[in-house]
Amino acid sequence: MSELNKIALKIISNGKGILAADESNGTMTKRLTAVNVNSTPENRLLFREILFSSECMKDCIGGVILYDETINQTTSFGKSIPDLISASGAVPGIKVDTGAKELANSPEEKITEGLDGLRDRLKKYYELGARFTKWRGVYSISNKYPTRLAINSNAHALARYSALVQESGMVPIVEPEVLMDGEHSSDVCLSKTSEIIKKCFEELILHKVDLSGIILKPNMILSGTQSKEKIPSEEVSNKTLECLKNSVPSDVPGIAFLSGGQSEIEATKNLNLINRNNNTNFIMTYSYGRALQQSALRIWSKNVKDTELTQYAQRNELTQLLRSPLTQPTETFPIFLYENDNLFVYPTSINSNITISYLKTPADVVWGYGVGTLGQFEYNAGTSTNFELSVSEQSNVIIRILAYAGLIIQDPTIISAASQAVAAQDANEKQ
């Protein structure tokens, strides 16, 4: 067993996978802005520091892909980020491509750049503690794409990158990603993904890359996001396995899937079925970014200094959350279930000092009445349910009721007065 093979197996064995925390500063800014957090070097470091310090790192994460800014940062308690990751038993990694640019003579397609100066950058990253790397090639599907030019060019770049990485003593992650965007069917995705992966391995073999010392990071076989076809998870599993069995040499130790825009639940469910149906010798695991981070980011953003926020779970999610080592609750990151006016907190060791803040849906309003001696309707407080509204909202409700009443009785005076009052109140609320 080569040293590279040992590193690859350490990353993906024992039910562990890869945390893709290699978002560029631009991408991270978009994600932080979406949850109303300023994208500063300090906040980006704080979020990642919390991720890499979590208890589940030891059980779930075999490797972490970093961005250049992050691998050079030091934690608030004086430890380097690579050392923090290594302390959990995971392997630090680094994204080394410089992004996808327009492909010459086919500008609607992309070619990944970053080969210039790569050998020197790899030496620096090795000294910082990195032991694996990532390079992403991207391919679009349409009636014209991907072209042979794009397929061949990106495969060649992935092979040259891989050879340089292994030369430096690190494991290359080979990531040929067929994008989900488009109207294509799952069969087209299967055909194109198979073609792309086969070409990648042709180039890897040509460049004498040790296949036992790489990790393949492909997309799952899915229909396009704009496609009318949406295949079930079982079919995703079957077609993905078909693709890999026919395209990937047996020397490759493992496959770490990208989530590719799938939701957390979709990516987890599909991977679970792939593993359940796996009839290959490949280790099948994950290399997820958003699918591992999005919930944590949403919760953390509520108070960036608080790492002990609680996650709400629904009944149909509970079993999956409790069983999965990725989502299993801890006393630091608990979950709760609320149903039938009962609160259930997990883990069950938490049984005191629980504070609840919540929003309540108002009860349905009921106007109870009886019939008087003259046949008139008389209000009955005993059978009525009033508005459960703040005092500040009561006038607004009354005004809008009057507007509806005006429409019913077709009284333009009432309609006009109510409309003016509503407009005035809306303006005040905006101010």
C-alpha cells in the first residue's frame, strides 16, 4: 500500500466523508449576506472555526477542503486551522484551482485554470499541513454541450494537476462536475457523465497518475433542474452506480460525491440509497459543502458568538436525524420536536433549564350568535372566538373589514374611507 493510498483511505474510510469548506471569499460573502452576517475575514474564520471544533468532526469527517485564506488563518485560541483539523483526526486539504474561465473558441463553456505556478504553490500548502487537494472541472449540458473540446481540455487539465499533486506527496481529488442546470433528462446526464469520466481516466493513465492514490468526486446522475422529469432516489442510485461501474477503474479506492445543488435531505437520501445498493468495491461517501453547512450557518447567524443554539426538527425528520452520525444531536447542538403542546428535546440528557421563545398561529375567529325574538342575529360571547392579535393590529383589521363591508353593500363612501385609511396605515408601517 502506497503512502498516497493510505492518505486517501484515511479520508474516506470508517463511514467518514469530506467537508468541502473551500468556498471562495466571493461565494462565502453571498452565503453570509443571505443570513444577514457581514462577510469579514473574522466572521468567515469564526464560522469555520466553529465547524472544525464540533464534536461530530471526530466521527464523521475524514478530510476538510480549505480555501487559501482559511489555510493561512490562526484560530482565536492560537492554533492554526490545519492543526485544528488534524487534532480531530481529519486530514487538511486545499483547493488549488483558480476557477473556471471561458474556454477559448467555445466561450459558453468553461475551462478550469490554475496550472501556472502550481508546483510552487503545492510545496507551500504541504508545508502548511495540507495532504490532499481539489481541482474542479465543470461541464454544462444542452443540445450543443458539452463539446469534445471542453471534455478533452478539462480532462487534460485534471490529469496534469493530479500528476503534480502526487509528485508533491499529496492526494488529488479529481472533480469532473456535470452541472444540474438545464432541461436534460437523467438518461442524458448518465450518457454525458460517463463520457466525461472515461475521458478523465484516459488522461490520468496517460499522465502516469497512481489511481490508488486519488479520490474521485463526481456528480450523481440526476435530471436537469428545469427538466419536467424528476426521478426518484432509487433511480438516482441505480443510474449513478451504473455510470461508475462502467467508467471508473477498479484501482480507485473511493468516490466522494458532490451535492451539486441538491438540498441537504436530497443529497443525504440519495447517498444513503447508493450505499445501500452499492455492488462495487468502491467506498462511497460524501464531499458536501452546502449540504453539510447550510443548517449550521442558518443557526449560527442568529448569534455569531453563540455555538449552543438549538435546531428544530419535524417528526418525519427525527428518526433520520437521530440515526445519522452527521446530524445526531449533542448537548452542544441539540434538536427539539414540538407537537400536541409537548416539547421533546434530544439528547434526552437535557431535562432542565430550557427556555422557549416561539411564534403562535392565531386561533380561527368565530362570530357566535343566536336568533332573537324578532328573528334578529344576536352576538353570543360564549360561542365566539375573538381575534388573537396585538392591540397595534386591531385597527388595521377593523379598517380592512370595513373595506370588505363596503364592497358588499357597494357603498362608495365607506370603500373610499377604508381605502384611504389602509393606505395611510401601510405608509406609517413602512416608515
